[in-house]
Amino acid sequence: MATQDIPTPEKVKPTKAELFKTVGKRRVKKVTEAIRVLGNCADTTRYEYTDQQREKMFKRLDKAMAELTEKFYPVPVEAPKEFDFDDEPDPEPDPEPVPVFDDMPGEPVPPDGE
């Protein structure tokens, strides 16, 4: 019996949203598991660590989370507005000048009116 070419269904490329859900779910699961396993290091019957080591570890994890958050919630950068003198606040006036006396050091200053 001759073999016939059996048509195979074409693979449908997933949408970006579908890909995000698939990949994101898998990666969150991996990261969550890694954090859970890292938590095992807190068992002082098996491990010993200093306060400094613990702080360094949490500082790095906090930094990683902050970097991740910035990627998902980027701060929009506004284009600089065109300069206009009317939009800029007026500068503060210079303070009143301090009077300069010609008196020699150590000489008494005469009272007002004399």
C-alpha cells in the first residue's frame, strides 16, 4: 500500500500576550521556588551567617526587585519644554547691600544724631 502525504496542521505562532502568559508563568514559578529554597539558609541549625551577610543578601534582592519593577513600570520621560521667558520664574532680588563704615577698628562708633 502506498503511503500518502498526510497533511499536517500548520503550527500557529502564539500571540505576544499568549507568549507572555506562558513564559511569565514559568519564570515566576522558577523565581518563587528559588526564593523558597534560599529561605532554607535561614535555618541556623544548619547554617551560620552574620547580620552583615544577611543585610547584603537582602540589599541585593531588593535591588533586583526594584530593577524588575522599573522595567514593568517605566517612568515616562517628558521632552524638555521649549524655553520661554514668560514661563520662567523671576530670580530672587539681590539682598540689600550691607553698609560699609570707614571707622578704624577699635574706634567707638558715634551714637545716632551726633
